[in-house]
Amino acid sequence: MFKKVDSQLDLPKLEEKILEFWDENKTFEKSLEIRKDAPRYTFYDGPPFATGTPHYGHIPSSLMKDVVPRYFTMKGHLVERKWGWDCHGLPIENIAEKELGIKTKKEIEEIGVDKFNEFCRSKVLGYVDEWKKVIRRMGRWADMDNAYKTMDLDYMESVWSVFKDLYDKDLIYEGYRSMHICPRCETTLSQSEVAEGYKDIKDLSVIAKFHLDSGQKFGGHETKDAAYILAWTTTPWTLIGNVALAVGDDIKYTALRINGIKELLILASDRVGDITKENEVEIVHDDIKGSDLVGLKYQPLFNVDKSIKNAENGWAVVAADFVTTEDGTGVVHIAPAFGEDDMNLGKKLDLPFIQHVGMDGIIKSGYGEFSGLSVKPSEDVQSTDVAIIKYLAGKNLLFDKKQYEHSYPHCWRCDTPLINYATSSWFVAVEKVKTEALELAKDINWSPKHVKAGRFGMWLEGARDWSISRQRYWASVMPIWNCEKCNEVKVVGSVTELEKLSGEKVTDLHKHIVDKISFKCEKCSGEMKRIPDVLDTWFDSGSMPYAQMHYPFDPSSISSQCSDNYGARNKENDGKLCPPKNFPADFIAEGVDQTRAWFYYLHILATATQNKPAFKNVIVNGIVLAEDGKKMSKRLQNYPDPMEMFNKYGADVMRMYFLTSPVVAAENLNFSESDMSEFSRGMFRMLWNSYYFFILYSTTDNWAPRENYRPEKLIDTWIVSKLETLNLEIEKNMQAYNLPGAARLFSEFIDELSNWYIRRSRKRFWKSENDDDKNAAYATLHYVLVKLSQLMSPFAPFISEEIYQNLTGKESVHLSDFPESNKEFINQDIIKDMDLARKIVELGLSKRAEVGIKVRQPLLSIKYKSKQLSVDLESIIASEVNVRSICFDKEIADEIELDTELSEDLISEGKAREFVRIVQGLRKKADFDISDRIETYYFSDDNQLLNAISKELKYIKKETLSEVLANKKEDTVDIFEESIIDGQKIIIGARRTKT
């Protein structure tokens, strides 16, 4: 009935065979085909870049994306698993720049955007084969052969459609703001991109002295020739762009002198102690309010062109509500070109605007010795700040300088320090739909739950308009054409529309292609050309639910709710575009970093375009770190290669290691090979031993399963009750998307199966003289292993496949339905009583250990008082504690009472049991078959030991399958061993006689 299996589990070898079976039989494809008419369960897969090999950062999310679809497929759904590749953006551009030897945007323009973009295209899918190997080896099922790619024409056209939809709803606009830019990449970054790259660094901070014009009144006082206001900054290079100093109206300020110098210095009173603590201080005025200082004029620190616009309003003290005394001097230096608060204040007060730095981070010409310097040079990020400080010191405008450690944003891809920079950008008006987005987010189920109101909820609460234009090259382009003559704007929403407008055939929507396409303005007949910016690649990713299906251009992408064809405006839907098919997703999963990225952008675009959440259920994983808690690094070589771990321990082991860990509950995990290998030595070894045990004995007895199984014996009812309860608990956790809650249940159950049920039932399988009892034991273990393989199959698909196929003869566990719990088989009273029995056993064994009596030494009796148990359970307790009798006695003082006095009979029996143990060990070492009959010979000089053996000859023969048990030396035995029983030496030998 069953094929024989090896006693030792070689999981990697087994997995390779199963992978070949899946490939040859197209098992994944069959799992979809047999459910093609079933209700759909929609899963969206976030696209990774194929610019490097997959690593431990990808594995937890990949596991979650495999377990959940496998489970819901077995629950009777059609779960398509379309893979995707992220193809655009800075990661690809940086690779191209490195290989082409390019360091600046100017060099890209010199070699040509067309050449650069085509080179990027050639690098996009460089590691696809490596990805396929890892994904296949870990047992994840995904359609990688028909993957969507964000660089494909169909995908990019759908992105245009999303953009057009937003524009038509007045949710796209152009604005001028202070934003973070990367001077190396020369492009703006979005709020989430900035949040992704913060690092703790040391910068130079400076307190500059701003010389007040003389003869000015403030709070009953007057400035003299040497009066200064002190302002602190951690970006000295921005001081060239200073046009104002901000104070708080109600903050108290102090004028003082230090070290006997006649200069009058003004700063916030609360900051005097920290700022001047190393100086001798003379307080001159301590009754100044911020409002007294407002309007005071001062001299610019640097030579500036005072003919610039609004110069008359500049270089004066102003009031601002963002000024605090938490750090610095209580005075904020204002440079509207380099800070959001500064820019807003500049607009409000019509301050002059000095932008002395270009998008490349280089100081423009016209600024003397500083022109041509990079404000954050990669080789020495402090060098320009040092030059500024030296200049201030030479002009007596430097009060103090210090090293300052703080968290500073860096480019998430090239690691360059960002700068705050005022520039124009196109935005999605997120704040217009934020109230709706917050309301829709209430319907999303998060696992773990705290992410909903925590990382995701707080980020959504603080959402601001999204800067989506980038000044780069390899990306989806902004489909905006602008008339050079009348400035008319035209947003194009499809390839067909662009072809009609231009009269040209369009086969590619990348920048180097569409920038050459122009058309006549419908308003003035001027020439309309595309604006040069490209789209933030997160717009690509956020559009994935629609673009992967080529919505709304492919008829199959349209929801069946619509009666109109092919993306037409549905009259029954108020003229709106028909909704997409397979929307929203029932399930998505990614790492915790995506709460501010993919999860967020999916939700914003879905809110704006569909008025629905993009996904119903989401699981968030944490970060896998090296064993020492550091970030995994190829340079440090502080982690083992994932493929090496698969080939050493097996993918199932790694799967269960991660699935039972905190990493699939949004917490970080320090990867430990030793912890992972514990699963191999523990849970998987126990499961395999249980499976091997069944195969070994059932094939020996030629046992075959029968239909209509029902447990009858107490211990059978107990293990089946535990199994059916396990089934219920797994269902409960999976429906709640609690993967660790489900995965952690298996280890305990397998331990109970192996170390309690099978151990307690072992004699029923090979010594039972009652065929009905033996058949019941086989039927129970078979039932348990088959159902367990089905329950485990989404989590550990390989070992589950092996067990299921062999025990059922069916094609694949992954083509079966996920089992329903048979609640009729659950007997909670037996579960509770067995728990009590095991507690009594635990106390009894503890008592034996306390008095130093081995478990093999029989004792006379045990009493217990908790509750009267059945005869069967009392028999189990007596056997486990190794006592001749057991009784319930509610009058005893303790929970149990163990009689530990030893009679001669008990001692003899104990020696006989030791003898049996040694013989069984010899049988195993000699590799005798379980049914082999043997001859056993022994020799000892100890008469007491010989007497003990002679008293128990019948028992020993039965236990060891010995046909001959003789007290003599025998030279022709197959195996012999010198041992010690109760301190006395004995020689025991064994010889196989027949099978």
C-alpha cells in the first residue's frame, strides 16, 4: 500500500524531488485550473527590482505571499498569483551611471538620453534567473513567466490613464515649494522617499553674529555700533541665502556682554546658560520681548545684490510662531530658498529670495570665493561649511562652532545627503482626499493590528500633497503637453489619444521617445511639447492594481458590473469609468517600510480613483538582521547565503523558522542558523519519525486504510480531538491573517503526537494480540498524518506533499481541499482528563527524580486526589510512572503520593527491564528488522542479577522477540556488548534466527 521511506530525513534531497514532480506535472497550474470557476480571491504582488539577487529581506514577505494564497486556494478559491517587476527609477539609473562611468546629469545629456535609457532597459532584468531559482527553491508558487513589467507599453499606458483620471478630478497641480532634493541625482523626492533615508551624522553647527544697524530703538533701549543678534544653524552653507531673522513675539530675550568685550549680544533668555556657559557674562538688559525686536534691521553676513525683488523687506527681524527655545539661540535664520517654514514666511512677508545653489548642489557664480563649491561634497561633506565658518570668523561674525550629531535625510538610493530646496513640482492633491482616505482606511484589516493606527495610520494622518515629478530619465513620463505659445496644458490619457493628436504611431512611452512627439494646440495652433519631467516611480507601483491588467484598455480588465464595453464611460455609473476587475485585493503583504510607501500609495490612488481601499487585508513583516543585530551586509559577510541554507536544512525548515518568528508580525529578527536548525532537529525530526514509524509497521503488517474512520479507544479519541481542535485553531488564525499564531500550533501538536500518542501506543502496533486494537491504532495514526499534512501544506509544502502522496496515493496535497474540522470527534472532557493525567505523571516522575529512583525501576503504587479518572487513564499513569497499582484518594495531603519502598520482587523486575533496554539497543545497532526473531545469550558473575533475569524470562522473551534466552557465552552471535546493570557487569549477545 505504501512505499517504504528512509529512517533518516534528508529534507533538501526530498524537496528537490518534489520540485521536479511539481514542474513535470504542472501542479501549480493544475491548482488554478481545477478552480477556474470558483469564487475569486484576489492577491496583489508588489513588484521587486531585478537589479540584484533576492536576500533575507525578501524571504519573509515571499513566504507570506505563498502561505495565504495556498490556504485560500485549498479553501475553494481561484487565487491567481501574477508576478511583477519594478523596472523604473533611480536604482536602475544608478547602475547605468556606474557602468557607463557617469557622475552627473550633464554627462547623461552629453551621451544622449536615448542611449542612456536603452542602456537602463538592458539592465532591468539582469537577475531574473537568480530570482526564479530562489523563488522556486523556497517552494513559492507564482506566475513568473507572465509577469507584468512597469516598463511595458501596456503598463505605462494604464499609468497615464490613472494620471488623467486624477487630473480630470482636479487632483493634479503644479506648485512651487521647498522640498528635499538629491543634489547628485538632481531631482526632488517625495515625503516617503525622504523618510526612508534618515541617518545619524555629525555636522558643523554655527552661531553667527548678525550686526544690527545702529540707532534703532527696541523696548526702551537703543542699538549702538556693536550690537548683534545671535542665530544658530546646522547648515552654515544656507547663510548666504539669509534674508531675515525670526523671533517669537512672546519669548523673552536678554542683551549681554561676555568676557569684558563691549559687543552687545542678544539671544533668548532661556538659552543664555547653555550658550554662554564657558564665558564670563554681564547682563545688560533682561526685559526684552520678541515683539520689541521685530523690525530691527541688520547687515547681511555676505555681499548680496540689494537690487533684488523685495530687498526693502529683507535683513530685518520678523516674528514667527515656529520659533522655540528648545535649542539654538531662540532666533531662527531665515533663507526662503532652503526650508519650508522659511519659504512660507517669505511668501507671507514678501521677503527677498536668494537661491545661491543649483539643483546640483553647486553654489552659483556671483558668490565670490564660494562659487563652484558643492554644499555637501561626497568626499568631505563638511568642507564648504568649514569655508563658510572661516569667512565668518575673519569678519568677526562667528560666535561659536561645534560638531552637532543629528538625524539627517539621505537619498534612499545613492546615499547622498539631501538638501532642502525651493523648486517647482507637480503634485497630487492628497490633502483634498485625505478625509476620505482616513475613512476608507477604517475598513482595512491589518496584521499585526497595531500597524493600522500606528505606522500606517499616523503616516496617513500626516499625509501631505505628493510631489510626483522627477527630473530624471528612465521612468514613466508625465503625460502633460504644454503649448509654447499660449501656455495651454493638455493631459494625454492613452496611446490612441496621442496618436490621434500627433498623427504618429506610438510604440513606446519612455522619455527619449515621447519627448520627440509634438502636436498643434487646439486653442492657438501653437506647438505643444511634453514637459520634461518624469513620474515618481511610486506612481507606477501605486497604479499596479490597474496597470497589471492594462485597465481600462483591455476588455478583460473591466468589472462585470459594467454593461458598457471596453473601458467605456458607463451611463449607469454617472458617466464615470467602469471599475476595474479584481479590485480591491483581498490580500497583500510587504515589509514594514512599505507602510509609508507601497501600502500608502496604493491607498491614496485607490481613494482618488475608485473611492475604495485598494486592499482588504494586509500582513506586515519586519526586518531580518544579522545574528549580532546589525544590518546584513555583503561586505561584512555577516549572514549565510539563503540558497546555502535551503540546501543544508531544507526550505520547509526555513519557512517554519520565519513563519513562527516575530518577523511575520512586523518585528525585527536577528537571523540565527542555530535556531533555524533546531526546527530540523526538533519538529521536523519528530514529524518524520512519526511518519516513518507508521510506514515501517503498516508495511510489515500489510495494513490498508478503510473508509469511515471513527476513533473509539480513549487515547485515539484524545489525539483526534487534539487534531480537530488544531484544525479549528488554524482556521481561526488564518481567517485573521495571523500567520505566526497558526504556524506555532504545529510544533506542540507534533510533539504530543510523537512523544505521547505514538510512545503510549507503540506496543499496539507490533505486539498487540488484538487485531481490532492494532487496526484502530493504524487507522488513527493514518487519519492524523493525512489530515496533518493537509493542515501543514500551506506552511511546509514539501514534507506535507511527501506524507500526503504516500499515505493517500493521490496526486498532490495542494490539489486537495483544506480540511474542515470534524467537531463530532472533539471530546473536550477527554482532552481535560488527559491533561490532568499528564500532570499527575509529571508530578510522579518529579518525585522519582527527587528520591533518585530510575524510571525503569518499578514501584509499588501511586495515589492521586485531583479527580477520579477512568481506568484507561489510570493505566496510562501507572505505565508512565512505572508503578504496579494506582488509586484515587482524596484524603492524601499532596496532589500525589508515591510509594518508593523497593521489595526484592520490584528490584528483580527493575533489573529485567534494564536487560530488555540493552537487548533492544543491540537489535537497533545490528540493524535487525522489527519482526526479526533472535537468540539472546548473557553471562554474568552476579547471582542476584542472574536470578532476576530467570524470574522474568517470559517478559524478556516477549519484549525482545527472543526465541532463545540462555545463560551462557556464545561466540557466533551477530553482536554483543558488555554492560552494567545495577552496578554489576553483564555480557549480552544476540543472533538473528529468522524473520
